[in-house]
Amino acid sequence: MMATDTKKIDDAVLALLHLTLHDQSHASAGFAPEVLGRLRENGMIEDPAEDSDSIEFTPEGLQRSKALFATMFTAPSAEAQTSASPTKYPNISVKLSDLGGEMWPILRRVSYAMSDAEIDEADIEQYKSEVRASDDPVRVSRRWVTVQR
């Protein structure tokens, strides 16, 4: 049998308790008593009454529950999904931090790097077109090449 990581279980339960949040700091107590006991020992929830159907978060527990829920269960924004898309030419690395976000110097440096790497001219022109149409040339560049910080 695999070893159980109770810390991960406790974090998951704390995040799921956020789903049943009511009355600003209470949640359903429908989880294993040993997990709730560990959460109480770690200062995340108050000591529940024996026959209570709900628990009360401590201020720290409420904050951590909300943060864990966001980390574990919220879908990424469309912008985050776009920025997480793979780089077309990850082997081309370009430093842009010294250009202050200015479109033309960025366009020039990246297109020269692509040309030096013998990238097809049609792809370079497509990159240039995307940069010109965007208000964020660094974000567009990240989709095409590895941008150094």
C-alpha cells in the first residue's frame, strides 16, 4: 500500500471546505474526523461541537482555504492559457528586458534572431504581423521565441 501524505489530504479538505462556506466563516463538517482534528490542531478550524454539522474557520484557516481552493480548483483565465501555450521556436532565446517594451526594437531583435536561426521568411513575416497588431509585443514574442528576463 502507498504511503499517505496527510498534509496533501488536509490541504485538499481545507480547499473543499471552502465550497460549503456559509455565514462568513462556517462550512460543512462532512469530512473524516481525523482530518478535521488535524486541521484543528494546525489552527485552521475551531474545535467543533460533538454533534455539530458544521465547523468554524479561524481567520487564518478561512484565508488559507480560499487560497487553496483558488490554486487547486479554479480554471485559468484565457490570458493565462494563451501565455501557457508552447513557444514555437523554444531554441531561439532573445533578451528583451533592456528594450522597455518598445515595439520596433523588439520586433527587430526577435526577427533578426529568427533570421539568424534560418527560420522560414513566411514565419518571420507572420511574427512581425502579429507584433504590429498587438499592444503587447513581449507577450507575442513569447509565443514565438524564448524571452530571457
